[in-house]
Amino acid sequence: MPVVDVQPDELRRLTGHEEKSDEEFKDDLFTLGLEFEGVTEDGAFQLEFGPDRLDRLSVEGVARSLRYQYGDASGVAVPKTNDPDWTIVVDEAVPEERPYVTGAVVRGVDLDDAALDSLIQLQEKLHATMGRKRAKGAIGIHDLTMLKGDVLSENASGNSITYTGIEPDGDTFVALDSDDELTPAEVLEQHETGRKYADLVGEYDRYPAIYDEIGLFSFPPVINGRRTEVSTESRDLFVELTGTDQWTIDRMCNIICYALAARGATIEDIEVQYEGGTVAKPDFEVETKRVSHDRIETVLGVDLEMDEVIDLFERSGLDADAEIGEETVYDVSIPPYRVDVLHPLDLVDDVGRAYGFNELEPRYPDVGTVGQRHERSRLEDAARTSLVGLGFEDLLNFHMISEGENYERMGIEPGTDLLGGGEPVSITEPYSEDYTMLRSWVLPSLSMVLENNTHRAYPQDLAEIGHVAHRDDDENTRVSEARHVAAVLARHDATYEDAKGRLAALCGDFDVELETPPTEHPSFISGRTAAVVIDGEEVGIVGELHPEVIVEHDLELPVAAFEFDLSALQ
């Protein structure tokens, strides 16, 4: 979850509520779903955000939501834009791996230190989330006065810049935080930021580049040039975004434009000129989705009047028109900065938040049954108790992971019959490259915990009972799901015998028969690995992690481990 620093004084100024105390703001922010995590040294709130409301990744977006909550604003607001004076010409030499571009001109922005810090933070948080660490979308923000546009043609007015591709050892420029003229290839080798993002373009035959009449000033998605660096003296900005997906960079651009408009800036259109035609940006199109009145009442469990629902939509920054027929249906208008509204239930969630989830009264469901714990839950608790009794620290990790962590770093290939080798259950549009699939086994998660805790004392004996999944066309859902028990013992003398001994004690607590015939698995050392066979059925593996896996996770001592299907203990 992203954590954003928000200055309470900025919230007071941008909301117009100078009378609000810090404690009142904390309560109001929690109502919006923003959790207070602490205070920085300079007094800023540290707020943890859900990954859906990316428009709130800046103080401007948070203040906008609070204004709606306070009733100071209502309905959809779309910034007015001036006619375009700038054009981005997309050259045929643009790398085919990164063909999309968008942007806007922003004029009259007042960038004091707080506003500039907020803009930089918003840029980096969008890079980390929607932009997938710049791989899917990258933002460049430039001081417009430092750009010199080319003339489009003898018969056309306005200025143009060119998005193109260049040879790695092509033209030079001075990158941000540098004094040296470097080629793009030299930036990737010598500049700290260049080395950090070198893998994004390192395999390209030609590197993305943006030119004005003076020369190269931006090397997306890696770094901007020093010539166009934005400062508190900047009043007019040129915002450009490049990426692999047009929808993503358009929405990232919208969020930035709305944040700057909240500072009093005026948004000016630009034109993007492709070989096949010209399109206007930014894309401030208002989308519409439909949801029925009955569905809102059913999900929230409250009775609402039609006018009340419309008011709640408007207090969420949306507009709604009711269509009355056999059932009342709302056509809901969604502003351009809302990237999270994908389904009617997202609209119901907005109505519920505006109504106030704390105002919902709990009631017994109209079901003639008595609730009780599921047998699987009892089994999990019993297994956890046994593991803790055996000296393990109980963990709870994310069920989502990246394919690199799940397969590559553990030395296995997807689509095999090995434990953990099942076909991945992938996320179609993940917000982060760190969470692209459901994990197919638990040991990668425990290995990551060990990797992040090398500064802690040893021994580290960790265990987890968690959800795993892999593709299985024989299932109705095409996904096979299970709960696995996994444990690691990290210490200077960890051996196969240590892991097997703990495993045998765990199986003894459940009165099941354990066998451990030799087997092979690429994550484990050959000859120090065995299959876990419980009551005659092979359900897991036990052994010593392979040195390549240990080195991959920057560990400097042996690790013994086991993992098996929890249901085998029943």
C-alpha cells in the first residue's frame, strides 16, 4: 500500500477549513478510507492509501475529496482547457516497445516549496503504482520557458517537439543531478538514476527521446534533462508522458492536471501528431456507468430515496441522472481523474462512503441457520498452535506475488508438475509489478521475509499457513486453490534432519503417518531433499534450500524448509 506524506496546513489551505484541528482531520481522513500511519519530522501526516484511489496520492487530491465530504463541492468538475499552442510530433523512429505519448501544457501555476514537493511526490507515487515503476508509464515535467519549439510548417502556427528514437550512443545532453554531457548509453552506465532504470530500455535497439529545436531534453522513461528542470520559479509547465498503454498514461496525466488545477493553474491542450492523424490531449472525457437503485439498497442494507442517492453521488464527486421504469436505474458520470471506477459495485461503494459506513446499523441476516467455525479454520488454528509450539514464528504474507519471485528466484519453471510449478493465475491489469499473480506455493514468500531480515538475529524459524493457487482447466473456475503449510529454519547449522524432525513432530500431533522418500526439486539440494508423503499420498517436499536460491536472496547461511498441503493433516 502506498504511503503519502500530507501537510495538515496544506490541507487547511486547500480545503478552506482553517478551523480544523489535526485530530479532526485524522477522523475525516479515516472516514475516506485513509489510515493514519504517523507523523514525519516536519509534521506531515503519513497516510496509507488503498491502491484504488490514486487520485488521492497528493495533498491536492486528498483536499478535493474532503471538500466533497464537507459539502463544499458537488458533482463532476472538469477543468476548462485553452486551445493548443504546442504539438508533440511522433516520429516513425519511436521504439515500437514504447509507442504511446500524451501530455498537457500547464500555465500560471504557483509553485512554492510545498507545492513543488507535492508535485514531485505525486509523480513518483504514480510511477510506482499505475506506471509500474515507469515500465508502463513515465512522467516528465518541464519548465516550459526553457523549451524552444520547432515551427510545424510554413502554413501552421504554434510550437512542436518531437518524440523519436535515437541510437544508444547518439546525441548528448546534461541529465538532472549531473554536470556532464552524456549519451543515453552513458547515462545508463554512469548516472545513478540511469543505472536504476537501465533495464527498462536496455534491450531496445533505439532509445526513446524527446527533442525541441535546441536538442535532446528528455530521455523517457529514465530521466529528464537539466535544462528544463522545474523549480519554485517555474510558472508554466510542459507535462509529457510516454508508455506502453495509452489508457494508463492518459489517466496518469489527468491526475497530475487536476492536482495542478487545484493550485490555480490553467490547463492548455496539446496536439499529438501521428503519421495517421492528430489527436487532442489531455483526455478529459467523462465516462458513464449504470447502477440500479435496488442494487444500491441491497448491498448497503439501507432504504434510500432517489433524491438522496443522487445527492450522495454528487457528494462523491459524481453526477447521476435517474431513469425511472420497472426499476430505477442511475446513469452515473465519472470524472476523468477517477481511474478506479470499473464496475457498478464501485459506485455503490462511493454511495456508502458518502452515506457513512459508521451510520449503517448492523442487523441479523434473514437466514435460518446458526453460524459456526468452518472445519478448515479449526484445522488451521490447530496447525498454527503446533507450529508455534515447535518454535516457529507464525507469519501472514500477501497471497499475491510476482512471477520472478514465485518461479525464477526459486529456480523453477512454470507449467511443471513440481511443487510450486503450476501455471500462474495472473492478474490482467496489475497496479504493481510486485504483485502480478497469485502465488503457487508459500516458500517464496518466506524466502523474501528472510531476505528482508538479514539484519535480524539468528536463528530465524518462520512458518506460514496460507493460500496458494494455480491454473487447472479441470476445475469449474479453471483455478485450483489450496492452503499450504510451509516453514523455514535459517541458522548456521540448519540441515535436512532439522526440517524433517520438526515436520515429523507436526505430523505426530495430528496422528498421521509420515514418509519421506528421496526426490528432486530445483529449489533444494540434490541428495538432501525428500517428498512429503502423508498417509500414503505425496503432498509436499522437505529439504535444504539450494545454494543458488540462498545466494539469490542474499542469505549467508543454510536454510532448511518444508511445505505441504494442509488438508493432508485431516
